[in-house]
Amino acid sequence: MNVAAEVKRKETGDGAVRNHWNVEEAKALYDLPFADLMLQAQLAHRNNFDPNHLETASLLSIKTGGCPEDCGYCSQSAHYETGLKATRLMDCTDVVAAARRAKDAGATRFCMAAAWRTPKDRDLESVCDMVNAVKGLGMETCVTLGMLTPNQAVRLAEAGLDFYNHNVDTSPEFYSKIITTRSLQDRIDTLAHARDAGIKLCCGGIIGMGEHVEDRLGMLVLLANLPSHAESVPINLWNKIEGVPVEDTAEPPDSIAMVRLVATARIMMSRSVVRLSAGRHYMSDELQALCFLAGANSIFIGDVLLTTKNPKVDRDADLLARLGITSGLAGGKQCVAPTSGQGEKCK
Ligand code: SAM
Ligand code: DTB
Ligand code: SF4
């Protein structure tokens, strides 16, 4: 039996999620004739999710820029001249006001991001207040704060945090070309601390930085071989930033390669929500529609991500309406209730 058929057999057997993939198996899926790959991806999608529904999350940068890490793709690293102004940690009341606007615009999850290597304990307590208050709005909460100690993860869990976002970013082989100030193992340790504290994981990476197809697949293998799959897997297409090292190496995947990667992720992590994350503003409606057909079932909504552009909410609502996809977005078939104004208290 060839590798793709073997993978298919395992995947459609008892439906159990696998976490012992290798790059050869991933490549065999990725290289299938397009129609065969899409069929497998759609079967995996339909077996685990409503294929006509998208999750809608919104992002807020609660502490921007001045980051000591040297991630070569990022506008917020203090190592590069990107023209970004660093800010202090936002006030809880301003964060809650932004979360309320995001909810009213149709987001069901609110992700708060801070440009830290690791949070100071005092700052972590402020973030715990934000998590608690945003949960009071009835939204799912996610934070991304850099590396965590086990105790910090427990504090976030106690505050009611639903998801911790911490990406592996790329393949083990390409990693050192992009980041030198923290190791892949550091990231895997933080993911384990969050998991051990009972927090769900949001973990994915970036493509289009100049990596090879094998690196993109190596990233998927890394993700799919985690002890348990992240519940959310964001696939970010690099959003161009002037002044960072990746500017010199970047090469976006062609559209078909993008769809193939999403489909491969869907098959390998069949029960995870796959987010078509940064970079959607470069994509045509048709490419996004193909990514949704390939199994992507989450997007960020809102005109900005952290420091870069995202498609306008109206454009997203129009696209989802034309595709008959339900979501929290107005114009979709299912709308979230307006916020009640109750429960969301900052200390
Ligand atoms: N500082 C925290 C950390 O890195 O863990 C959290 C924020 S960081 C901006 C979260 C993730 O966003 C990164 O791991 C990376 O995968 C993604 N990201 C950052 N800049 C990006 C860009 N220009 N384009 C696409 N994705 C990006
Ligand atoms: C993730 O994987 N993508 C989001 C979220 N996690 C924090 C961040 C995207 C950032 C895009 C670049 C920017 O706006 O600065
Ligand atoms: Fe800092 Fe996160 Fe940007 Fe890396 S990706 S430079 S850790 S904000």
C-alpha cells in the first residue's frame, strides 16, 4: 500500500487522532492529486465539524512593541527598525471596551497579545483581571504573552483562561534561521505548562518567510506530533513588515500550495480548528473559499490584527454570506446576541 493510502486507512479507521506522523507521510498527502486531497480533507472536516460554519476570533495588542526577542518576521521586536511605537500595558477597562466592540461585531473569541519574552508576575495579574472581565462578556478568552512558568499557567487557568496561543512558528530545521533568542524546546515547554494547567492550546505557525515546502510540512508534523493536538491551529501567511530580516527572504506560497497545506493540516489534525490567520488581506475571495473547502474553519475578524491589516469586516461578512457560511458575523445566518453590559468588571 502506498503511504497516502496507508494514511487514509489509519485516518478513516477508528477515527482516532494520530500523533506519530513523519514528513514523508505528510508529503504523500500534500502531493495527492488535488481532487483526492480535497476529498480526504473534506471527509475529515465533515466527520468532525459543521463544514458550513466558521469560528470568528478578534485580536487586541494589549502591549505593543519593544520586545526583547529577535523573531525575524515581527514588527514588534526591539532588534529591528520597523517604525513601530512601543506602548505600555493597556488598562483593563480599555481592553474590556475593545472586547465588547469585537463581540458586537461578531467575534466569539477575544485574543489578547503582549510583546513580551515572558510576563512579569505583576503584569500577569493585570492580564488575569482582563481575562476574568472579558469572560464576563460571555466570550472565549485567549492570551499570548510569550513563555510561561508552570505557576503562571496555573494563575491564568484560575482566572478562567480558555486558550493560550504560543506558536511553533516553523519547522525545526528552519527555526534557527528565524529566531535565536528562544529555542523551539522553550516553546514546547510553555505549551506543556499551559496544557498541564488545563488550558486549551492555540498553536500553529507562519508560512511565506522563505521556507521550503518541506519546512511547511515539517511544521505540520511538529504540531501533529505534540502529545495532544492543539485545539486551535493558526496558519499565518507572513504579513509584510518593512525593516525585519524576513523581508529579504520572504516568498509567499502560490495559491494552490496554500490550499494544499490547509488541506494537509485538516487531515493530520482532524479534530482541531484550523484558522486561516494572518495574511487573508492578500487573498482573493476565491482563494479563501478554497481554503474553507480544504477545512479551514476559523478566521480573525476586525480591520487590524496586532500591527498589520486584516480584511474589513464588511468584506468578510459579504464573502461568508455568499458562501452560505454561518458565523458570529452580521450577514451570516447566525448572529451573537448583543452584549448585556453585565458581568464584565475590572478590579
Ligand atoms: N510575543 C508573543 C509570542 O511571540 O509568543 C505573542 C505575540 S506574537 C505576535 C504571536 C504570533 O504571531 C507569532 O508567534 C507569529 O506566529 C505570529 N506573527 C507575528 N508577526 C507576524 C507577521 N508579520 N505575519 C504573520 N504572523 C505573524
Ligand atoms: C497567531 O498565530 N496569529 C496572531 C495571533 N496568533 C496572536 C497574530 C498575527 C500577527 C500578524 C502580524 C501583526 O499584526 O503584527
Ligand atoms: Fe516578541 Fe512575539 Fe514578536 Fe517574537 S513574535 S518579537 S516574541 S512579539
